[in-house]
Amino acid sequence: MKKFLAVMMFALMIMTQARAAEFEMVEYSAQVKLQWLAAAGIPEAQKFLKLIDRPVFFNADNLQDFERLELTNSLYQELNMQAAMEFVRENNYKNVMDLACSLSPRAMILGDEGRKVAVGELQTVCLIGDWCLEEFGSKKAIKNVWYDAYWLQDRAGMMASADSLKGEVCIIEQGVMIYLADDVRAQMYENLRDVLKKHGGCLITSDFTQKKYFTDTAAALFGEQNAPTLYNETKAMYEKVFGDKIADDLQDEQEALEFLKTHGLTARKVPLFSKPPTLHISSKLTPAQLQAVNELTRKDYLWVITAL
Ligand SMILES: C[S@@+](CC[C@H](N)C(=O)[O-])C[C@H]1O[C@@H](n2cnc3c(N)ncnc32)[C@H](O)[C@@H]1O
């Protein structure tokens, strides 16, 4: 706890006024994400949550419909985390940039497999992420993973981070676009195109299908009829954390492809998993839910984006 307070004091000291204001929302969205990963039963996430020693954000006392929201969000976050890791493994990427990875143990797990992972996050999330890595990472993970603090719209910052990796990169970007204003999103994709042109490789994301993907995830658990409500309730939950509107536009495939083209990028869609995954959350699901989730894992929610 002492170490945590020291880290937080240090973070606050080095941040400018503007960064500190932004930090409020980002730190909380990172913490909520960790809450869902821990609730999915991912042991590393549970350790991270215990280490940071703060009460979880949402619970049955402060959120109506908490149980259904928790199960849906935990499943969605575990699917995202495992699908990205499987893609990296199947395509044998040795270099990964995990953008706005939040407080997810994904980088640590990939680093433990001998891959170099440069996480791009905001200053305070980097400090907490580093601390979690030091506490729970293997020697290999500690050697292979590092946190680089930069804004996604910061061209030089993102390129410097990419340049610390040698060879083709797999860039993972999940669950971030909803927080970005149009100009920031456009600049981020300009930066990503530059990195892909220089280094080769690809970017994977489900952000252009997140609305349908999340709604289908909710439907797999609680039926088609309840799914739109669960999407709207989740959106409202994140708007509360963020303190602003969530940007869930650019969900039309043609419009998204046009957007990418204007930034010198193209995309192909691939299934989340090429074979049924083993999920930690499975033990919490009924046989009917498990079957529906297995079907979901075969759907093309992942976009593989490359430079034109
Ligand atoms: C909910 S988390 C992202 C989830 C995660 N990437 C995933 O795989 O689901 C949102 C994260 O985006 C980061 N973030 C938001 N805006 C950012 C920006 N402009 N530049 C860098 N990071 C940003 C926050 O620090 C936060 O950790």
C-alpha cells in the first residue's frame, strides 16, 4: 500500500494540470476493465486487482442489473483478451504493441512467452501497470515487457515506442475508440499507418464492430430480447466512469472501410478464434450459454488492418 501511495504521489507530481484532469477518466476505465477480467476468473487479473487494493467500481448495491452486466462484460473482456493473444500466437508475432492496454495482464502473459511487448498507455496507468508486472511477472516477462507513456494521438511518442521493437509488429487496439474525439481518432490512425508502413505487420481491433459484437455477446448469455438493454446499460455505465458521452459511431462496415482508406489503411475480417477457446469464465455458464458462446467465438468480429 505504501508503495502504491508513493507511485501515485510521483504520478501526480509529474503530471501537468491538463493531464491530471484527463487521468481521472482513464484511470477509472482501466480499473473497471480490470474488475471485469478478475470477475471472469483470470488469475493474473485477480492478483492485479488485489495488489492495487481499491474497492471495485460497480457492485450490486450501486448498479441495477449488476449480475447480468457483470457476466456480460466479463465474458466480453475475456473474449477480447484471449482472442488478441491467440492471434499473436497463431501468427507467431515476436513483437507486440499493446495500445491503451489498461491494467490487463495480457502484456505480461505474452512477455512470458518470450515476445517483446511495448505497452502504450497514459503515465499513471503505466506506473501502476509496471508495478503489477514487477510484483507478479516472471523474470522473462519483466525483461520483455515495458510501458511507454504517450497519448495515442502523439505521433512521435507512438513511433518512438514502435522503434524500440525490431521487426514486424502486431498492434493490439481494443476498447479505446469509444473514448476518442473524432480528431484524436483520425490522428491515431494516421500514426498507426506510419508505424505499419515503417515496421510492417498489422493492427488488430474489434472496435469497428464493438456494438454488434457486444450485443451478440449479451444475446448469447441472456437472449436476443435482453441484449440491446444490456448494451445500453453498459454504455451508460462507461459514460458515468468517463464523465462524457461514449463515441459508438463508425459501426457501419462500409463507412469504417472508407474511414480507414482515407488514412491509408485497409482491413479484412477474421473470426475471433480459429478453434474453440478455453475460457476461464466457462465455469460460470450454463450448458446452453456455453454452446451459444462457442458459436460466437467463430464470428468475424476481429479486423486485421494493414497499410495500403
Ligand atoms: C477501457 S480501457 C481500454 C481497454 C483495453 N485496451 C482492452 O483491450 O479492452 C481504456 C484505456 O484507454 C486509455 N486511453 C484513453 N484515451 C487515451 C489516449 N488518448 N491515449 C492513450 N491512452 C488512452 C486509458 O488510459 C485506459 O486505460
